[in-house]
Amino acid sequence: MKLKLVYLGDSLLRKQCIEVDNITDEIKQLANDIIETMDVNNGVGLAAIQIGVLKRIFVIREVLENENGDSYLAEPEVFINPKITNPSQKTEIMPEGCLSVPGIHMEVERPCKIHVEYLDINGKRISKDIEGFKAREIMHENDHLNGTLFIDRLKEDQKKEIDHLLKEIIKKYN
């Protein structure tokens, strides 16, 4: 079921999410609701907190490319209780946006590679190294679980550049 998004200015986005104790039917339904809400809003990632649920769960759809160079979205992946470790020293700067901060895309510096451990929707423990845009998606969504938004990672001059836009978003959606 498509759920209402939580937007910049709502204090909920600044809260720490709590671990999922058991993967119940309710958690599986939550994952499906997150996926549906993400898809309806044309996102590639969404955390539970962005629909008002303080659980350590997010979903992503990796952006892939076929042999003709056309982009398409992979099947959604569910990350429950993720832990990110071993970020690479090498970083890259790429644009990021967020469904909770609509209309704003800014260059954000993040590590190129990470290690992530998490439970999938069936409770299987996954542990792997991830790099590229998928690593960025995971770091972005994991930030949400800790009350951090991508705009918090901007440099001061970038923040000043969009300050008036952020105020407009807060006024419009809250």
C-alpha cells in the first residue's frame, strides 16, 4: 500500500531508528509498502522512517545498464538492520536527491566502496562488499536510519546556495 512520505522539517526524520527484532508478516508488509511507496514516487531508495516508521529497514532498486547502454531498475532489495563498515579511503562526488527533500539534487562526496551486513526479507544474513552507485544508495538510505539527510553532508557554500529552497520545502510540506 502506498503510504504518505515524511518531508524535510518533520522532526521524525532526525530520529534514530530501532532494530527489527523479528521478521514477521508485519515487517514483510512494511517492506512491500516501502517498495510500493518508493516506486509510486519514482525513487530508487526509501527508508521506513520516510513513511513514518522508526525501524531499521530500507529498500533500494539498483540502477543497471543493458548492453545498449539503456538504464533500468533492478528488482528491489530489502535491507534490515544494516551495518556499514570499512568505507574506502577513495571517494567520489556525485549528485544525490531524496524523496523527503523534493526537487533538490546536490553533489555529495561519499566513499566509493563499503562493506555491508544486513538481513534480507527472509532473515538470511548477508555480508558483502559493494561499490559504485549501489554503495551510494545504501549509504544514503542508511543515513536515514540514523537521522541524517544528504543535505547534512553538503559543504557550507552548497547549504547557503539552497537554503531558500529548503525553507520553501519546509513551508510547503509541513
